[in-house]
Amino acid sequence: MHYGVQVRPTTNTVDLPTLGRLVERIGFDSLWFPEHTHMPVEVAANAPGTGEWLDTNSRLFDPLLGLMAAACGSERLLLGTGILLLPQHDPIILAKQVATLDVVSRGRVLLGIGAGWNRAEMQHHGVDPRTRFARMREQVLAMRTIWASEVATFAGEHVAFGPMHQWPKPLQRPWPPVLIGGEGARVLERVLEYGDAWLPNDHPEVEQRMAELQAACARAGRPTIPTWVYSVDPDPQRVRTLAAAGAVACIFTVPNARTGPADIEAALAEIWAAVQAARD
């Protein structure tokens, strides 16, 4: 079982090279940063969730730049986006950014992606919420073409470019793993079509959906697709249950209020104690 931790980094968080060093030293396998480019005022006024959570989302560091900083303080720690809101990005620019991070970190990138829930945020980026999933699919396929080809061409409804060169290529070949986030009705279809793994938030049906995913892999005659479960409660019994159901990774979340320099080490130690208890 792989164990990771999500932190929502802002200017109130411990500096990121130190965070990477600390997470690695305690024993975790990966560090994950989420993404919101901004928080539209109308969403902040009406969205579910606490004011603290919404305020943090408006203050988040860019995940790729943040992970680059964390990479500088660590040596083996895998670096995950959890999740990167792919439809809000230009795929040609993002392909270069991800490849650069993968090369500089010596092949440690995990690209967790999703289409997003914040419709106003998408619209500020010029993204039509109705087509965000189709756009995300083409973006993944286009970036893979760039990463795997010396001369890349792509022709889709939402992404298109003529023959082009782009370097660097990712150190991980043919590309860094793409983990598809989400728990919706059609998410397993997306995972089967273009995902290297499934990255759901933990929820009561996740074990059943994992079984459905593996059954679909068997019907398609393809290898099983791993499930990395996100936002897991640091409860030893829950970790054991997910492991028994076939999850390959549990990603825990440090609460927003525990990301300051004085609290982060204690919060990580508490989560790691639950990991150790689950192993006993």
C-alpha cells in the first residue's frame, strides 16, 4: 500500500522545500497539491463548504510550481496534482510544464486530473461547462501525443495543432501516469478509455465501484487499472478496508487549519501513526 498526503499550500503554509523534506522524512510516499486558480465571488457566497475552505481555495499556490519547490526539498517523494483542473489549461503549455517538472524531479510526477465542479471558475477561463469532459479527454490524448512523439499532430473538436516539436520529453516513458479524478456515473468509462489509474475521493460506494472497474477491465481483456483513494479518513480500520478491496494507495488530507509551520509536523505525525496502526 502506498501512502500519500494532501496539503493545500498558501502563503500561510510552511515553505514548500521544507514541507517536501518533512513529508518524505516522516515516511509518506507522495505529496499532493490541489488546484483552484481563483474563487469567483458568487461561488464563495453560495457554494457549500465552510468559509475557511472557500477562502483557502482562493489562496492556493499554483500546484505545478508548488510541487517544483517541494521537489527541491525531497529526493524520492512522488509529486501529485490532486486534482489539476485540466479543461482550464492550454494543453501545449501544460504538456511542457508537466514534462519540465518530471525531468527536474527525476521522474516523480503523478498527474491527477478532473474536469471541475466550479462552473463560474471554468467560465472565467472561457470553458463551456457542458463540454468540459469532452475537452478533458482530448487534452489528455493531445498531451500524450506531444510527450510520446518527436513530431506531434492532433486533430480534435476542442484541441487541434499541426506538426510540431516540443521538448523536454518527460523522464517517465511514455508519459507520467494520468490519474482520473471523480466519482460520477460515467467516471469509470473515462478511466477505462484514457486513464492510467482512478483517483476517487473516499466515499461509501468506492469499494463497489472498484470492483466494477476491475470487472470492466476483465471484460475488455486488459490489465487491471489501479485505484488511488483520495481524502481518506486517517482511521486504521478504513485503511485496512480499502486495502482489502484492492486500493493501491491511500491519500490523506491535512486539515486547512493545520498547515502553518507550527502545526504541520504534528498533523503529519498523527496521520502517520494511523498508517502504522493499519499495518499492525
